[in-house]
Amino acid sequence: MELTREEAISWHRKMWNWIADRIEEEKTCQNIADLKEEYCEQNNFTIRNGCFCCEYANENCYNCPLNWDSNLAEYMCEQKYEEDDDRGLYSLCCEVKNDWKRQAKLAREIASIQEKEVNNENRLTYITELGACLDKDSECPTCSICWNCNVPVKECPYIYDAIEKLAEYEDTELSPRQVLQLKGRNIEKKPDIEGDGCDQEGNLIYDTWICPSCNEYYEIDYDEYDFCPKCGQRIDRRELH
């Protein structure tokens, strides 16, 4: 079925809040896949993976409208730090077995995931059902996907601008996945904090912070980095002082 970005996000939030409600009503952990299927049947939806975002993105993770806060560029809902780690929010919610309150809380978190920022002002290419396209709205004066086009390639401003931008990207020698990872690592993230000792009054002494992207350990009093030396993640240090 065809969904707009706004419709996909709206139905995503409705379904996951409904899932959280069911878990809280039953007060037992639920099979998430079964609940998704039940919700879609009740509302007469047939969608990929029981996911409105997958349906909107045509199962292309790059086009998912939500920010899953993952280091990966694919399967972000299932993986967080590295491939197959099953630490993504969706995986965590599905795997909860004996703590229904935690499962309901995770479902609420999934329902309220922030949207990705949309900035298409400088885009030169788009992905459509027909493949790569130079003009999202098919307004090219000749042909939006260059079929039966009589304009020589060197004289086409659409192609020239796209190739110029592609050349700049290829000069970085980075894969699309690496570009997305770097973009995410420039956003400040709070590190986890741990302690293994107590003061004279019995209060835990927090002396270690952990990178939220690569799980590298650092000492709070000595390793005052704004960026993780191992993976480059920007660190929110406000709670480390």
C-alpha cells in the first residue's frame, strides 16, 4: 500500500502505543510479531514486516523516516553498535521474556522515536520504483530518467551536477554506510557512567564513562575527551564534571 511519510509515522506511533497498552493490560510479556499482525488485521492493513515505516520505505532502510539512534545504516531497529548485535530497540522489545513493564516501556520508546530531519534542498538524485532518478517530481524538460532523451549527456545540467557531486563523494573513499555512521557520530550522545567503589558514607563513586557507540571504557578524572578516541563519537560531557 502507498503511504506518505506523515501517514507512516502516524500509524507507527498508533500501533506501538496500542502494543504497549496491550502489554500493560495483560501484565505479561507478549509476542510482538503476533501483536503487530493483530493490529494490522483489525485495521485492514497489509504491510511489509508488519511495519509502516518498512512499507513507506519499500524495505530500504536508508529511507526509513525514523531515527533509531544506531551506528549502522541498515536494520537499525534491530542492531545498534555493530552487525548482528541485536541491541536495537525492536530486538530488545521482542526479546524481553519475564519483565512486562520493561517490554511496555520499550514499546513506548519505539512509538515515540524521533523523525529524521528532512533536507532535500541540495539533493540531485532520488530513488523511485523505477530506480535511480535525477528528478523526483518528473519535471525534467526532457525525461526524468533519461529514457529516449535527445540532450547529449555533456550538455544536460541534471547529469552534470549529479556527476560532479558524485565525484566529490567518491573522493572521500567512504562507503554510504560509513558516511551515515560519521554523520551520526557528530551528534552529541551521553555516555554511560559506572562506578566500582564507595565513599565513606557508602555512596557509589562514579569513576568510569563508556562511549555510547563503541562501548570503550574511559576514566572520568583523566580521559576528558570531547570525541571518543576509538570511534570518533561526539560526547556529551555535561554529566561528567
